[in-house]
Amino acid sequence: MRIRFTWMVAIPALIVTGFLLACSTKYSTSSNGLVVVPTQGSEVMETFSLDLATGRVSQINNVNGPPTPGLPGAVVLDPAGAFAYVIVNQASGLPGGSTGVVSFKVGSDGKLAAGSTPTAMQPTSPTVNVPCVTPGSTTISVGVQPTPVIPGSLAIDSAGKYLFVADVATSGTTQSYTCNGTTQTSAVPVPGTISVFSVSNGALTEVAGSPFALPGESTASGGSAASGSAPSASALAVTPTVRPIQFAPCSGQAPLTAEHLYVTDSVNGVLLNYTVSSSGVLSLVPVSITLPGVTTGTTPSGVAVDACGQFVYVANGGSNDVSAYTICNAITQSCPVADYSVHEVSGSPFPAGDVPGPIAVDPFAKYVYVVDAGSSQVSGFRISPASGSLTAIAGTPLATNSGANSIAIRADGSWIFVANFNTGNVSQYAITQATGQLTAEAPFTTLNYPSGVAVK
């Protein structure tokens, strides 16, 4: 009876398997786009084929993708679409997991090869202020013992040469230090950092000096951050150094030669500006001796640079708005020096939905789209090419599903994808290029808890 029952169960399973294989989706680089989604419920990478003629999305081969060696997070594709890079974090209750960045080679059939061994991330050992009452101060500076970084988001430059990872602040490590001749023990908050990796055919190598600690706890107003807090890198975006897509405002112009990285500090509410050297080393460009960055809204949670490198936009999750800044990449009336400094545009910040976070600019540098995580919506804005100011696009915001946590725009500016963590699917929108208006398509299903989305 047991053998007979086993066969009774197996036969329907084989029928279902045969049906799925019969409905498998073929992928062609010439006629299909590719959507990549990591999922935390099964700890795997999924790939989907996008029919460029109809917009229909189908899972490639209806088979789960390769596993991730840890709990997956944000994902990005390199400019050529040859490799996908995903953050993984070791999680309690998940044996064998690792923390780092994993690369997956994209096959010609749209499948991902097995992931690389997670690239180990160097620990951080910054100098921080700790409590100690002295005649001239209430704190002293001490070096933090090596502490593992916690990666949160990532970005790759337009040449595919460097991968940048925003590492969040940690609650602190318990450490002993000497204060007025006596030994004290305290939980030391560890600042967030930026880890930088050089990229070579999918292989990652951390550059010299990485990770780079975010500057102290002074805020943009010159005061101190909240007691016991530390600066935390919440998002980052890099200026383009390749020729922009045709029909962008800067099409036909020479690409920018300097590369700058803009990083949001969600604790102090500032946007930080770093130069990127030819070897990937970061150097902070402070606003002044006392101010490390320019003021944003409350809890900046997302940042994006337009394809021409003219403007940078910051989604502020605490104040429900978007800050807009001009990048001084050329000498103009408002930019006496072409030093890539940023200056807030007139009218900024611009109202957004509830808890805006993930943000992206279309490849034509015409529109900004931001995920309003608190209200499960996506808002759209038209960019003024002259000033960088934003105007809400008619018909937006549009609804996403629950737990929207990431956004990706295809390189031809035709489609937007938003991963919905709670509902286990991805929202899809067609972009009308003349107006920036969005047309919602039916969401497509993923495995449980998608943590990010990337598209080529």
C-alpha cells in the first residue's frame, strides 16, 4: 500500500513538472529583457524574461535559480548585464550563511550560474568619541577594535569598474578604554562605512583603505548627533563617466571625466560627497571645516544621480519629501567652480508620499520615480532640465503591493519594476516617454520575500 500510494503521489507531481517544463520560457538577448530578483524565503536568485514587444514577464524555465550563501538583500546588474551582484548577510537561525557580496554570471539563456564564494568584507576600525569627563571635554577619542561591517545597499559605476556598498552603523561593540587613568568599559557605537571593490569579470577585490568610515557625529547645523548614535550610510549613487543614452539632454556631449560618489547619512540627515580616484579610493569633499555634508530632509533613505551627472535627488523617509541638488560639474552662473559640489535647487524639497525611500532617475534624465514605502505607492516627477526642480507627473502616485523595497528602470527607459517584500511579487509599470506617466501591469509572482530587483 505504501508503494502504491507513493506512485499515486508521484504521478501528479510528474504531470505538474512536465507541464511546467512545457511552459518554460525561452530567453533571447535580442528580443527579451531580463529581470533578476533575490528572495529571502527560499534564499535563491530568480530570473524572469521580459518580452520587449508585449511587456509580458515569465519565469525562465520555471525553475528556481541558484541559492544564495546567506540571507540575500539588494541586487544590481553590471552595465553589460553580464553579472548580477547581491548582498548577503549571515542571519541567526540560518546555519552556514555568510556576510559579503556574491556575484552570479548571467548565461545567454538568462539563467544565473552558481554564485561565487561571498567576497569577504574588511572590518572597520574607526576613531570615535566615547564618554570621559575631562577639564576640557566630556568625551575622548579612542580607536574601535576591528568590527564587522553590515552591508545594506550597493551601486556599480557606469563603466562597471567599481562596486560601492553602503554599510550601516552598528549598535556598538563593548570596549575598554582609559579615562583619567582608570579603565572604563562602554558600548561604543560604530559609524557606518563605504566598502569599495574593483570589478574584473565578476571577481571582486576590495580596494586599499576600504572600508571608508563616514565622518564624525557633527550634523549639518554644526551640532552633535543624538547621544549614543553614529553616522549610518543608507544609500549611495555615483556620477556617470560614459556617454549618455541618445536623446538625453546631454546626448552628444563628452562624458564626465571625474567620478564622484554621493552617500546619504540617515542619522545626521546629510548628503556626503566623495571623489573616486582611479584606483577606487574615496576622499571626502566636505562643505566646510565643520560641515561634512549638505543638509537633507529627515532620515534620507535613497539617492539617485541623473544620467547626465547634473542633478542628485534624495528621498527623505522621515520628512516625506525629495531633496534636489545641482551638481557643479561645469562653470555656470550658479557654479563658480566645477568641483562637483552640490547646491540645493530652488523649491527643494518637493513633497512625496509616505516614507519615500528607493529612488531612480530614468536613463533620459527626464523623470524621477520614488517608492513611497509607507503608503505602498510609486510617485513620479518631471525634471526641469534647466534647474533640476521637480513637478509631479499626472496620474501618480500609483499603487504598488505591500512591502515595496526597491526599484529598477530598464536601460531603454521603457519599464519600471518594484519588488514587494510582503506580498511576494514584483509590480511592473510601462513608462510613456513623452509624459513620464505610468501604466500599471499585473504584478508577477516571485518566491516569498523578494529583497530587491534589477533589470537589463
